Amino acid sequence: MAQDTVAPAVRELIARRSRQHQLNTTVTLGGDDFTLCAHIRVRWLTDDQVKVALACWTVSTDLARYIGGTPPTEAEHRLHPYGTARPDEDFTARVMDHLARCLHALDAPRPDEDGHLAVTVPVPPTTAETPPVRHDAK
């Protein structure tokens, strides 16, 4: 989930480059009996560093719930206070550990104020900021 779903979402939020506002999104990855959910927040710290916070949880979508007439509600796909979901600490830690490696985090994951884990990551230079490559002829 970290490499194929969460990391691309983080990179997209970083690319927006909003230094005035904290950006956030929720991404999901569905399976036959479950949906994996991740809430991501990105906040600029300096010109070349951002704080990435992550909380993950699972929504059960097994066949028995559908047959019984009680499929997952929209509230189960959103974190408290906007929904009924609660972060799963173990799941969040596993995804964050992998995400921290993918994004070359500058520090170890640490708890945030509301159930998220956070790391500081370097901001990759944009192509506009990257000096052109020189090919000197010999």
C-alpha cells in the first residue's frame, strides 16, 4: 500500500507546494473483504523539508455484511471526528516505516497529536530548480 498508493499521493501533495496551508487527502486500496484506508497530511517546514503525517485503518467489506443488508457506511471511511474510523496503530506503523524508506525520511516516525505518525522528508527539487546537465565534449 505504501509504495503503490500512499507514496504517489504524498508526492502529489508535495508537488502542490502550498506553504500557507496543510494539505491532506485520504486514499484507499480495496480488496475482496476489506478496504485499506490512509489519511495523509503534508505541511511545509522549510523550503526543502515537509512533515508527512499518516493514519491508516481497515474497513470490513465482507460478503456477510452485504448479504445482511449493512454494507460499510461512508462514516467508516473517514476518521473521527468526521467519521467513525479510528487509526490502527500497528497498520499505520508498518505503512509509515515503508513510506519513510520510500521518501528517504530524515527522522524516525513519531506520534502526532491525533493518532497519526509523522516523519520529516526532504523535498525533491523540481525540474525548474534543477540546474541543467552539462555535456562537455572532449
